[in-house]
Amino acid sequence: MRPTAPRGLIITMSTHTPRLCIDGRAAAEFPSRALIAQELIDQLVAAGGEGQETSSDWIDKQRTVLLSHPGQIFSGQLRRFETKRRIGLSPLYWFWEKQFVKKANISVFHRFRPADRLGPSHNLPTLTTVLPGGSPRRSRAGKQKNHRFVVPSELDAKVLETRFKVSRDRIEIAAPSVRRYVHFTELPKDNMPGTVLFLVGSRSEKTNYKKLIPLIGNRFPNLRQKVIPLSRKHVFSPVKWMETLARTKYCFYLTDRAFDWPTLALEAFYWNIPCIYLGSHAALSEMISISSLELSRFLVNQPDPSALSIACHSARQQLENRGAFDALAMAKQFNRYYETLAGKSENVPTL
């Protein structure tokens, strides 16, 4: 007998086979923070049939479905559960999600959640990819042993362990990477005057952008300045972002928020654009050794354009060696996490 869907949920497929469910709603609700959500789903589809390291039986045997909002666009033809219900923390939402995972007959649940919206939790084997929070508040992470969390760096793992009381053996680290589109396109040439691009975090962060940006701008009197808050929507799609990078001579990635996946900074490096970043940024500081591209060193040493270019080349080489430019990096890493969780599910099919 087909289960009854929770109210507000549209089930568009048969649900009798145990399966993996990926909740892709974050890609629509938190677009700038959740670029990884859209990218991972696209990579998993692209990796299908590519070999043992990248492909997964969950995808190849059509045992993966998406929980999404109506109208969201993803690669491939994955089956879907569609709902208009937004991610929340209320008891009503907790009940809705609990009923969903119970009645949809899924074996492993993968969610993308900001750090201030980690709840609710349930007994199903669950993987939560942690995103930057939108507010200073913290939510409960849950203590179920079959609930694991994915963060972009060791420093973020320590934050999750100390502030959110998550045991270290329940935390996985996935190295951030660029999106696949960079391997299939060329950065357009732009004849407009060069731009100094500032990507800035929220006002709650410690960095004083109002004082810092004019100070940096004085170093480049002949270049235009462009400031884009990382909270901005619809400006980081591949097409829009390439249009911005085509005019960018130098990029300043001015955020050090916890659980930040620095996809945009990595893509600047991929296109050989010097990207100056805060030394306190967890993922970038772990992926790049001590560099003159750290903001504090940049301000003290004031490297000339030639020195910035050399530093960019060195940083790019380090990132490439760490797999940051691998077209299927996310798929490879998350497939391993799915296999680990699948082993913890009593109802998982033999893969």
C-alpha cells in the first residue's frame, strides 16, 4: 500500500524501494551559502557510469531521489519528492520531516543546513552538510550516533565539536572545490576597465569593511571597485559569475564565517585571478600554506602586481594538488560518506 504523503508534500514516484534521499531545497532557500548543494547533485549525476571511484549504485540503479521545491532545476532525471514547505526549526516542521522520512521509505537522508538550523533530528541514518549560519544563534545538532556531519575544514570540525557538542567521530571533512562548469567554458574577454572585486560577509562578522575597502582601494587608484555581499542572490550562477570575473583583476574574499565553503574564491584562483583572503578563513588557510595573499600580509608587505601574480600561481598549484580543481571532487567524497551510512541502515539494499 502506498504511504500517505505528509500534508503539503507532492510525491511524484513510487516509494516501495529503500533509497537515498538528498534534500536539495537549500539550493533555493540559501543560494549563495549552498552552492555546494546544487553542485553535488549535478556532480553525482555526471559521475554516473564513470567508474567505481566516482559513480554510485544509488545513482546508477535509480535509488536516489531529491526532496525539492517545485520549479527547482537539477541535472539529470532524478525522481523527486516536491514540497513547498521551507526548512525550519519549529515543532511543526520537526513533525513534518519525521513523518516524511518515515513514510517515504528512504534508507539514508542527506541534508544541507545552516549552522543555526541544524535541527530537527531523527533516527534515520542522516548526513548533514553544514553551511554558514544566517544568525549568531546555535541550534541543537542532535546526538544520534547514525547522524553524521560534513564540514569543509579541520578548524570547522573543531567548532562543531566544541560549540555544538558533536563528537569528533561523527564529523567528516570534505575539501571544497570549484564547480564543474569551469572545465567546459572559457572566461569571456572583457574590454571594460579592470575591477577590484570585494566579496564581503555579513555585518555581524568582525571585519570592518567600511574602513578596510577604502584602504585597499587606495592601492589600486586606476581600477574600479565592485562590492558584492555574499548574501546576494542570483549573482553567483555560472553565467553571472563569469561576467563578473571577466572584469576582475583582483578579488578580495572578505569573510571568515564558520563552515564557509569558499567555492567563489577557488574559482577566482582557477581563472588565475589573485584572490586575497582573511588568514582566519578556516578552509582557505588549510588548503594554502602561508602566502602573501593573506590579507594581513598583503597590507603589511604591499606586494606589486608581479608579486601578486607569482603568489597566485603558487596558491593555484597548491589548490590543484589538493584536488580543488577536480571536476568530480564532491561526488567522489560524498559517495564514500553515503557508503558508510548505508552500512548503518538495516533496510539498505545490497549495493
